[in-house]
Amino acid sequence: MKNKTAKLKDPLVVSGPDGKGKIEVDLRIIKRASLSLRALYHPLRKKLLELIESRGKVTVTELYGKLKIEQSVASQHLAILRRAGVVNTQRDGKKIYYSVNGKRISEISKLADELAQESEI
């Protein structure tokens, strides 16, 4: 595991687009971006986001009940969505309400669009 961590700390250095300069790529940023993209590209997480969006804000109990999945499964997927920043949480006593972070999803979508356009060139 140490080697994997060390590799992420060391930047990737490649030639610039003109072949003259060098570009330093911070692999930790790439990994975070990858996790954000992967968070949205999952069928169950997509269903969770659609349900949260349709209701405005919702608890994990409502989510797993409506989708007929185990509570632990819903919680695990919500944790991934939280780490990616695509859902907001608001605590009210013992309950945690989830809502969609449209701004963050828009940022991720814009990034994905830019990356897709670049790869087509």
C-alpha cells in the first residue's frame, strides 16, 4: 500500500502540447476527479440521485424503503455520493436528510464533457 501512496504523491511529468514545456500532473487530483465521475456512473447511485431529486430532501430510511434495498447498501452508496460532493446532508436530531448538490453535479458534467471532446480530437 505504501508504494501506491508514494506513486500518487510523485507527479507525472509529460511533455507539453507543443513538445517544448513540461506538464506536471498531480495524480491525487486525477484520482479525486475519477472518483467523482465514477460516483455518478453507477445504476443504483443514479436511482438514488433521481429519488432524492424528485423529493427534494430525503432520509436513508425513505431511500432504502422505496428502492427495496438493504439499509447498509443504501448507506454505502450515499457515502460514495457524499465523498464526491454530489449530495448535501442536513442533520435534524437523529435523522440525516440528503439533497442533491446540483452545482457539484454540473461541475462534474462539464468536466466530463470537456474530457469527452478532447478525446475525440
